[in-house]
Amino acid sequence: MERLGWQKSTYSGDAAECVEIASAGELVHIRESDDPAAVITTTRAELTAWFQAAKAGEFDHPTR
């Protein structure tokens, strides 16, 4: 995993609490920089679908 060339989110500052991403072929790996052992692995297609759904508000819940 360490040889993947992890990239830190540009939104993250110099703080340790940031998201890093790396890809290998069709797989995308996502981790939090302060806990690099915990990695989420998905496909590019699944990640793209998730971002599109989030952007469309599919995960928004009405306020009660």
C-alpha cells in the first residue's frame, strides 16, 4: 500500500486530519492520514457513482 503514491486532499491543510487517495488500475484506495492502516477500497465506477449521488442530494435527510 505504501508504494501506491498517496495524494493528500488539497482541501486539507498541514493538519493530520486529512483524506488521502491512491489508485492502482481500476481500484481506488482512500484513507485518513492519521490512521493509514484503515483503507477503504472501491472501484472508480463505484466512487464516481457515490460522488454523483452525494452531489444530487441523495444522502440528504429532511430535518425533523
